[in-house]
Amino acid sequence: MLNRGYHGWTAILVALLGLAPRPGRAVVQWTMIGCEGASVQGQSIDSIWDNAALMAANADSVLETLTGNNVIKALTTSSNLANNAKWMFGISVNFGGVLPSSSKNTLNNVVRPVYRQAKNLLQSNNGYLICSGAPALRGQVGTNANTWYYNIPGTQDVIALTSQPPGIRPCSPPSQGTPVTLGQTFNGKIYPLNADITTLPTGTATVILFCTELLDANNFKGTLASGFQANDPSADFPDPDKYRSASGTLLHEMIHAIDTGTYQDQGNDQVGDNIFPDSNAAYGFNRCALLAQTHQSNALVNPDGYRIFAEMCMSSNTRWGMPKPPQAATPAPGRKRSVIGRDAPRLSLGERRAAGPGGHVPGPLDSADAGAMRLDYLGHDLEWSAS
């Protein structure tokens, strides 16, 4: 294997800054229903689709470099990206050295194939993409009563979402007690139009329900540019959840589509442990980080961890904020999150040690925040900070 070293990280930076040749734009290969004119924050479906494919390819490229013979140095691009992988996939990182073989195996044999399969799905005519503009109908479809379905343009067929609850219209705004659904992946059933109650489906297809209007209303970014600058003036370090994107959401759904039986949103029921304070799944940065550090095997099949890692790696120069416990209390007003300085990079103890003697590297300890999640990159167990 070639030692990518300095040149490996330089290649990633060049690609992220848009200085390297890029493959041609992706074209939406799936059959679109109700997506004409749909957009999120001014970005078209074509742009969102293209950006999702770029995210998958970039994540795979980042992991290829991470798993090479590259020394992970504190306060460098390599440490930023290694932190991202630890938080989302629960790997161990040796600062001042290369990744442990167990971490390389996990990233090469488990994580990278997922991004490749998702990219392949984005480049093949594999299913149906249904956007907010499609009229959802409800009625008898074959043997299914009171079922949501959509007409397939240019055909005499409909596609039924038999697992969608009859009382919840797809892509509808949330009501009391109903969560916001921004995207869903189904195994849809295809029926002839006006099929009677004895008619069986003529086929099945993967369906992604992509709620563009709700994504736009909830202020998701449409896309994330390569090498974008994450600036969050309200905090010491940027919060990945403030850079949620429609393209990342599409990538999330594509990972479901690889195998809906395997890649499921992971909550307490899937984990078999009450790690979350409610019944919600591991959505968002803090929950995905907790899942990765406590139940790695579940994190490796949780689509939102893949989304967040891909989004974070689109800004490789960003040192993202540390994860916090889900639903952690907000620090008291005026309390600085940094024990050194408001703009200093946050360092784990492992990074401080790897940076060299003398303690001259600026940055707060990873346990500086009340309730902050302590991540010791020397391989120690995760623990909650009481300080």
C-alpha cells in the first residue's frame, strides 16, 4: 500500500477546495414523482442529488486516506477527520501514530462499502423518488384498504406505501404527538390503476419519500459545498446539527435503501438498552456519538451517523464541537465553554499528550463543559463529565 502521508491529506484538501477535476454531474436516475420545481433553500433536486453523490464519494476518499499509513497529528486536518470517524463509528485513534489495525478494519470493511453502495444507488435507476409536490391519494389498493398511494407518471400503475400509517399523510406538517418526517424509505408495491380487491401487486420497488417542503421550512441547507467554512458565532466550536442538509438527508435515505432490513434507525429497542432518555432513534450528532461509543455495532448500521460523518467531512478544516449527552442542560449564561480561551480549539487529553511536551498547545480539556461527553482518544472508556 502506498504511504499517502502529506500528499494524501493535500489531495483531499485540493479536492475539497474544488481545485481538482470532478466527475460529471450526477443525473437523477430514479423515477421522480412530484419533484418538478422542488427545491430546498434554492437548490434544485438535481443539485441535491449531485451533492449527495459527492458526499458519499468524499467520505469514502477521506476514509481511504485515514486508513493509510498516515500519522494522526493534533490540530491538523487528519485529527479533525479522525475525530469525526471516532464520534460517528466508535473507532479508536492513536494520536501521534497511525490508526490501530482494528479501526482500519472497521472503516475499510464495514463503513467504506456502505458509502460505495449508496453512491452506486444514486447512479442507477433503482426506484422512485417522491417529493412534496406529489399528490398523495388514499383508498383501496388491491388487497390493501385505506392505503396511501401515488400515480406513476406515464403509466397505468400506482405505487402503494402499505407501511405508511393511514392517519398520517406522507410529508404532512407535524401535528401534536406526531414527529416531523423529512424523509422515509419504503418497499413500495406496484399495482395496476383501479385494481380490484383481489388484485395482487405486479412488482415491488424501493421508494424514497423526500419531503422537500418540510426540509425547506426547517431550514436545512440545500447542499454543502466542498470545503465550506463552518462559522457559528453563538458557540466556541461549530455544531454539526446546524449544518444539516437536504443532500445529507438524501444520503441517509439511500443508506436505508441499501438494505432496509439491515440499515435501520437505531433506538433503545434496536439497541436493547435504555441509552436514550426517550423513545426517539439516534438522530443528530449527540445521539449518534453516544450510540457509537456505547454500542458500536448498532452505530455501524445507523444511517444518520453516516450522514453526519459525510456532512462534517465536507468541511475538513473545521474542528467541530464535542458531543454532549442527549437533552443535556444548557450551561449557565455567560459561562465560557473553554477554560483557555473562547476561540481555542478543543483538545482531548490524548491529543495534548501527542502534541508534545511542555503543554504549549492551546486548547481546553475535553471535560471543560458541564455535562460534556469526555472522549479520550487513547482508547479509554467513554464517561460523562461531572465537572
